[in-house]
Amino acid sequence: MQQRIASGKDAAQADPAKPAGGGPQIILGIDPSLRGTGYGVIDTAQAIPATLSQGTIRCPADWPLSRCMRKISETLEDILQKTRPTIAAVEGLFYAQNIRTALVMGQARGAALATLARAELDVFEIAPRKVKQAIVGYGAAQKEAVAKMVQTRLALAKLPEPDAADALAIALTYAQSIDSPLPDPSIKPV
Amino acid sequence: MQQRIASGKDAAQADPAKPAGGGPQIILGIDPSLRGTGYGVIDTAQAIPATLSQGTIRCPADWPLSRCMRKISETLEDILQKTRPTIAAVEGLFYAQNIRTALVMGQARGAALATLARAELDVFEIAPRKVKQAIVGYGAAQKEAVAKMVQTRLALAKLPEPDAADALAIALTYAQSIDSPLPDPSIKPV
């Protein structure tokens, strides 16, 4: 037993890319964007994870950027306090059409990451194709297919909104990876 | 006189791009970047503004992104508490070589903006060319020319580090704009 604990600890230290295994986790998934940041928190204690919180942090188009950053940060902090996640996962290297879009998306992501890191949460990023692959079975799945599968997997009464569904899909993908015996190169600390 | 005040007030309400005039300000300038975010705080009460704080928030290359976001946010919060700025200015639409760079720069900027906005600071962004124009006299000035002029204008004993100099130049440019009778389209709320 002592040996198992010790080797588990060593493995976690030696390879930060390997998510911490063993025991249920409360996982916060986030899909950051300026006007609609999706979030979802699941508790993996049961075979069908419990959905503790999910939704979209909306910022109207006429809000200045800094007000959006503030709302994203404050809402996430509120969610952290209410649901006490043990780990967070965000969408990894994501698609941006152009430099302008990349700057805007990057800013929403930076506001989110700063908030998570200040709460001392370990944050992992998961490649978008990996999320679709893990949830729907193929990497080019449509958003609606992801939402429907998330609804089924979490036994939700209603179809989640698209951004919240993406965030829940990220959390579910992370949950699946915990039990995987091998480190997954598409999931890494950020 | 009454008319002037009234119209001044109307103008300020009608045009949020016009910085608040009247009286000295404590201005925080920031030049956000992942590995070296420059900052500088000046107090405009005297003809030669007092430099309350300046420096670079460094994040080593081997730190994960979220740890950098945390350091940027926590250091800025510390600076806000120590120097109590009345306004903040960041570099505006900035140059990014490619989408990857834009994402990284955007994230540092998002971490900074979230921190400023949560402290209820109004934040303005200033076009980079405008800063060089205001400080050195031409928009394509080299970094060292900016640093030397900042040193002179603030009567600093030592040449400021490049990132801190850029941040102080942003603060100085904002200070100049306060006394300008017309709204400057290259300075706008963010």
C-alpha cells in the first residue's frame, strides 16, 4: 500500500502531462470566448457523472472588452466557490480565423486562466478534435451532435446550450482520460 | 462658464473615448506580454510626473501558461494596492506576427484587463504608433529612443528597462491626452 502511494506520487511528479488518477474528481470544463464562455462542472463519483453546474457567461456586444473580462473572471470565481472543482480543463490550441479573432479569443482565455490559476487549480488543455473524438466518436463532429451526446452521457433533462455543451464535453473528455493507463499527448498542462 | 461646464459634461457623456479631464491623475500604463509585462505608474500632479512604480513582470520560459497568467494578475493587483491608480492605459491593437503569437499575447492582455476591471479601473487603449508619436515625435521610433525619452521626461536616474519604458510611455501619452481639448480617436475605452 505504502509502495502504491509512493509510486503514484512519483508518477505524478515525473509526468505533469498525465492527469492525476485515482478516485472521483470534480471537473470544471471551460470553453472561453468573449461573448459566450461555456462552463460545466461534473462530479465523477457515479457512473453517470452528476452535473453540478453548467451554463454560458454572456457579454452583450456593446460591452467594452474589459467589462467582459471582469464578468468572465467574477462568474468563474463564483462557480469555483459554489462547486469546488478539483481540476479544470479548457479547450486547447483552438481555431482562429485571423489575428484579430485570435487576440479576442486569447483575451477571454487569459481572463479565465488567471482566475483558475489564482484559485490554485491545476488546468489542462485538451485538443478540440480530441474532445469530439472522445464524445461523439469522430473529430469533425458538429456542435449539435456533441450537445446531444453530452445530454445522453450526463442524463440531462434538457439539451444543453451549445457553449455549455462544449464545456461539459471537455469535462467529460478529461474524466475519461483519468482512467486511461497511458498519458494522452492531446491532454497537457497549460 | 456654466455653458462650458455643461457642454464639457455632455461631451464626456456622449463620447466615452474622451479621457476624463481636470486635475492630476495617477496613471497605470501596461504593456502586456506572456514573458515580460511592462508596467509603470505615474502621478501627474507635478509638471514632471512622479514615477510611483515601474518594472517588468517576468515569467520564465519553462512556466506553464496558467502560472504566468496568475503571476501577471497577482503582481498587478499588488501594484494597484500600493499605488492606487485612478486610470489605466494599455497598448491598443498591437502587432502580432501570426495567429499563435496573437493567442499568446491576447492571453496575457486578458489576464491584465480582468484584473484592472475587477478593481473598477477605467481602462483605455492607445494605438502603439500614437505612443511613439507622442513620446519621440514619430510613429516608427525604435524602442531605445522611447526609453531614453521616457527617462528624460520623467527625470529618471537610470534608463528604464525596455518593457517598463514602453509602459511608462503609454502612461505619459495618456497624461498628455488629458489636457487635449479634442477627443483623440487613437485613445479609446477598452
